[in-house]
Amino acid sequence: MIHIRNGRIPVDHARFNEGFMMHSSTSPLYPLMASLDVSSKMMDGAAGRVLTTESIEEAIRFRLTMARIYREVMRAGRQKDWWFGVWQPEMVTDPKSRKKIPFADASLEVLRDNPSAWVLHPGDGWHGFVGLPDNYCMLDPIKVTVVTPGVRDDGSLGPWGIPAAVVVRFLETRGIVNEKSGDYIILFLFSMGNTKGKWGTLITELFEFKRHYDQKTPLEEIFPELVNAYPERYAGMTLRSLCDEMHAFKRERRMCELLEEAYSTLPEPAVVYAEAYRSIVQGRVEHVPVEEAGGRIVATGIYPYPPGIPLLAPGERTGLQDGPVLMYLSCLQDFDARFPGFEHDIHGVENVKGRYMMHCLKEHPHE
């Protein structure tokens, strides 16, 4: 705990926190460090291979089960029926016959022992990457990305969809915590100790979500704490109507496209990192709302989670007010105001009464 004593020049707490973070970290957790030595010994020899093989096999079993459920649900022929997808190859090559077979028909052994089944090949539509060299990278089987409905193969949003944030909140009320999530993806990690019982519970709860969505269950029954916190916003809504409204917002505001455009634009570096940091320490910064931040120099990095990748680094310019970076941040700000309880986590941005504020270098530092 850090105690701050204000002197003649009071210390702004938000500015202090930004400056102090450079010298602090949550990483040196010594019980965790000690466990690394124990883990290294556990992984030594044949025992380590057995443990890693078990985690890979459980992840593959989950992937196969999800793919087979998806196929059966779609085969049922019910209009507008749906299930969750998984970000993985649609077809794999059988090493014996050299023929391509659907992923859902592949055996556990083929997927476990055949690394080529996980390679992102150029031209395959499932991964979405353009211009990818062959054999450049492969999918990690134990990192399973569940895809919620709403995104077409070309990355555009369809007429209806289920944003991942709603599914994540539903699963959390059932004691299931994911690793990370995006607009329409949810990442689950299969580590040592994951069993069929655990991922079976996940599938059961995904079916429960589907049931509540299809039956238009009132939000009061699904998220009572959310409705109690924001009754004027969510009272009378159903799980489906919340998903529909949230998806419509993302589609109309081009939220996914803005994300891609923002990260595809290289910002202009104006000052070096060290100078940006000194500005924080010396108080040569000011809080600027995102709608007035065009052309300003940020003093701290801007990291939206997900993906947790710097959108702006300290000392870089924000770009034009109607440029991709500030347009994306404005879109997130409007989303947070429209859907309280589903706010985004953005390091370097402070939500002050519904307005995104960021530390920028003062344009006239001596004032």
C-alpha cells in the first residue's frame, strides 16, 4: 500500500497511478515462482508427456463434440436453428488415405498425432488470414476459441447474432470463467487437470444458454443483479432482445470493422516514451475527453482488452478526430453508455460519468 501525503502541489491520484505502474508488477508472486520448480520436476521424463498428452486429448474431445453437435443441430432442418462454432479447420487430411475429411469425422488419434491437421493453410476460409505463407503457423489444440453466432465467413456481421459478452456473463453466473473474450469469440484454455466432467459442464451450460435464448427467457430470471442495478434499462427485456439490440448496435456502428481499421493504422510518434513518462511525473499532462482528443499526444498507452495490444503507445498522436483510432474509442464509449454492466476494460482510459478521458501532454505546458 502506498500512502501519499499532499504538499503544496496536490498529487492527482490517477496521474500517480499511471506513473507508478511503470515500477510495479503483479508478476513476482513468490508462491507461484516456487511452484515452477515443482512443475519442472513433474514434467521431467515420461510423466510430463503423459500429462501434456491428456490435456491435448481432452481439448480435442471437446472440439470434436462441439463440431458434431453443430452438424447435428444444422442437419435437424429447423429454421433459424443455431449452435456455437469453434475456430478450427473445417477439413483435415487423413494421413493414411490422404483424403480430406470433415473435422467432425476425424478420429482422436488423427488429430492428436498429426500436426499438419492444425496448420493454417493459405486459402482456407476458416482462419480468415489473407496472404498467409504455407506452414507459417499452427493452431494450438489446447487453446479453444468458441465462436458465437453473428459473424459471416468474410468477417462482416450478419442480420442477427449473439455477442460473446452476454454468453460470458451467463457462464460466469454458473461458475465458468473463460480466459479471454472478444466481440464474438470466447477463449477457453485446456490445461492439466481439465477432465471430461469440466468441459461437459461447459457444453451443458451452453445448451442452457441456447434454451433460454430460444425461449426468450426474461432477463430478471437470467441476470437478476443486472436488472436490479439498472432497472430503467433492462426491466422487461428478454435474453434474446438483449442479444438482438447489442448485435444491432455493433453492426450499425461497424464496431468490428473499426477495431480492424484502428489496429491497421500506424500512429505517428511525436515524443519518445521517456519524455511522455516525464510529463506524467512532472504534471505536464491533462485529462482530455475522447471526443476532443484529435491530434493530441497521449502520455500513457491505450490498451483495450481484448485484445490487450497497444492501440496507442505513450508519446504517439491520436490521429484525426474522425480517424480510425478515436472513432473506435468513441464507439466503445457509446456502447458502454448504451449497455451499462457490459463496459469495456481499457487501460489508459478512465470512464468518468460515461465519458472516456485520457491523459494527454499539455499543449501549453507552462500554463
